[in-house]
Amino acid sequence: MDKANLRRRILAARAGLSEETLRTSAAATRELLLDQPWVQMAGLVACYWSIGTEPDTHGLILALWKHGATVMLPVQRPDGDLDWAVYDGPDSLAPGPYGIMEPVDERRGVDAIRTASLVIVPALAVDRSTGVRLGRGKGSYDRALARVGPHTPTVALLHEGELLDGVPAEPHDQRVRYVALPGELILLGHP
Ligand SMILES: Nc1ncnc2c1ncn2[C@@H]1O[C@H](COP(=O)(O)OP(=O)(O)O)[C@@H](O)[C@H]1O
Ligand SMILES: [Mg+2]
């Protein structure tokens, strides 16, 4: 299956998830991540402000912030790349050009992600054997993840059934080290 078809299939499956499933999945993923010492110890976390049926990050971001972590969220640039700005509580966000909430804080630049000690990204699917990530088709996170060093943990948040045997990949596609499913955090074994 090509990328476009796989994206359609996954988005259709996501459209069938109930509010209840979205809520319980988010809570399970949040608790699982917050239980990890390497998550608790991360001083600067790059995350994303979820929309629609994406694995919800709002509670996770609030908890990380309350625990004292600095959380950076993406600010979409017109060229498809991601700038970063710091979340400073529920009142620090405003709708960006695409309607997605973005921090109103100063832009830290596309390279700010290099300094994160933990990177949490959205994905539609991840390849179980290679860690290759499928996004929504803009390549924004391919550009962002390309700047992240090899020792920084990267985590894609998925719904059940989105960790797949075989995801179409092009040379620019970036990998993640972990996937977090509701109730299961998986360290991928790729080199
Ligand atoms: N490092 C990069 N620099 C510039 N453009 C990129 C880069 N990585 C990806 N892209 C662009 O993003 C487009 C979409 O990438 P794709 O991998 O299909 O999307 P996604 O990762 O969102 O699923 C690619 O066709 C490519 O032109
Ligand atoms: Mg890609």
C-alpha cells in the first residue's frame, strides 16, 4: 500500500474512534509516559498540541509542565518546516494560521529541537521493524527529526493497530526510537 492509501485507511479508522476511546487511550498513554524515569527527568520536551483524532497530548503537556519540565510546541512555518515556542500553561496558546493552537511565546527557531532531551511526535503509523514514521504528508516532522541527535529519545504516539509490519518509506523519512500505544510503550530495535 502506498503512503496516500495508508494515510486514508488510518484516518478512516481514527474517524471511527469514540470520544470514550480517545479519552481512555490518552489517559493510558499519559500515565505510561509519566511513569518512565527518562520522561520524568527530561528538562526540555518537544511535543505537539494534538487536534481531532490524533492521540491526545493536552493532559500530558499539562502534567509535564506542572512537574517543572519546559515544553516546546511546534509553530508551523509557511515552508512546511517547524519552528518551536515554549508552552507556559493553558493561557499561553493561541490559534495559529491553520487553526492549531500554538504558543504565543517567542519563536526559538527550527533548530531549537536539537536541544530537547525528549521528543514526542505525532504519527499515523510506525514500522515495527525499522521505526520509520508515516505522517500526514507535509514532511514537517521529517525535517524536525532530522535535527535530533541519535541519543535523544524520540517517541511517536499511536492508537491501537497503527504499529505496522511495513510502512512505505522514502530516503527522507525519519525513524522514531519508541512508540507509545495506549497501555504499551515499545522500544523499537532498529539500529
Ligand atoms: N528534509 C526535508 N527537506 C525538505 N523537504 C522535505 C524533507 N523531508 C520531507 N520533505 C518533503 O515533505 C514531503 C512529504 O513527505 P512525506 O514523508 O510524504 O510526509 P510525512 O512524513 O508527513 O508522512 C516530501 O515529498 C518532501 O518533499
Ligand atoms: Mg515522511
